[in-house]
Amino acid sequence: MAELEIPLAGGNATAEVVRVGDTVRKPVTHSSAAVTDFMSAMLAAGIDIPRPLGTDESGRLMLEFVPGAMAEDHEPDLDQLEAIGGLIRRIHDAALTYVPEPGAVWEAVIPPPGEPELICHNDLTPWNLVLGERMVFIDWDGAGPSTRAWDLAYSAQAFAGLHADADEAIGARRLSAIVDGYDPDDGLRRELPALLAVRAQAMHDMLADAYRHDRMPWARVYEEGHGAFWAAAAEWIRQREDVWRDALCR
């Protein structure tokens, strides 16, 4: 008897993802080989992530299912944010030792300004973090070349909740907690306040370009209102750069 397949909702870009028992099944893409190799390297370096389990009889990727609640549904407190910042730092440090296979193909859609320095997850956000007995980032499909600053700016903005409807004082405290947990050097700490708005704007620009060229699934995501969300977030963050600088560089 075939095992029950339970659709997993929540992602904007990954279709046909299901849970089967203690596994997740998803379609193979052109970047799956590179992503699986990177994930295996992260596991070998001691980073707790879903274990790749090969492919099933239908040719789908199999990954370990990690039980728990998504962070976006249970807003992490300041202590948890510090721990999350520390986890992101450990992921980046481990990734520095990883050398991709020649010709590796990646799915990363928003390249960083400047030269990439390591392979990043590129979406270390509340909608990809499982909280429970383990704290585990899932959905590594968008991994690719980036920089610490670009990856951290997106994570910090998302976990701090910096957007047009936010309370800036609460946002500043949350931003400080996750960045303090990451423990950046002085150069990265000084770079982040201005980069937060640049990274949010890049998200809008990617979605808008996809909409103009009817590139799915991002054109649909733009149409659903995410383009307007990111445009407003970028402007709101940009107007408060001094607030973020005070929080991070006090």
C-alpha cells in the first residue's frame, strides 16, 4: 500500500512538495545536484539541516522531514533571535570551507553587489526556520554564491520585522539581538544599516523584472502584492537608517 502524501504549503517558489512519512519529496531541478552536495557538506561540518536521502521511485528528491513549528508562526523572542543570529554565523563559517564542484549550477535569483565570497542559503528567514527540539533552517533550493553581508541583511530584516507597518523601536531591538548573536566584525556591522534597504529594494526589483517578463513563479508573487510590500519596506527602512545604525553601532 502506497504511503499517504501530504502536500506542504507555505512556499512561494516550490511546487509539488509533499510529506511522505518522515520524508519530504520535491521535484528535481537543474540546481539539485549542487544544492545536495552543499547540504551534505554543511552536515559534515556539524550544521543541523534536513538530511538529503537520494531520490524515490518517482525520481523526486527525498529529504528528512524536520518536525516543529515555523518561526514565522511563533515570533522568536530576543533570546531566540540571538541564538538564530549565532546559527546563521555558524552556517556562514562552515560554508567558507566549501568548494563547489566545477560547473555547479545554482538557482540563486538575487546576486549580491560585488564579488561573491561563499555559498549561502539566500533565504535564512522565519518562513524557513523550524523551531522545536531542534532549530533547523529548511528549503535550501535557492542556495548559491553570495556574501555574508547580503545574506545577513536579508535575514536580519526578516527576523527583525522591518517593514512599512512595523514599530521602529521594536524593530531596532530585534535587529540588534539577531546581529549581536551573529557577532559580526566592525566592518560588517557598519555596512549593515545601509544594506538593509538595498537588500529589500533588490527583492522588489527582482519581482518587478519577473512580472515584466512573465517569469514564473515570481511574476505571480509580484501580482499577489509582494512587489508593493517590498517597495514600501525598502523605503521605510531607508528612511530610518540612522535608527538601525544607532542600534547596531552604539
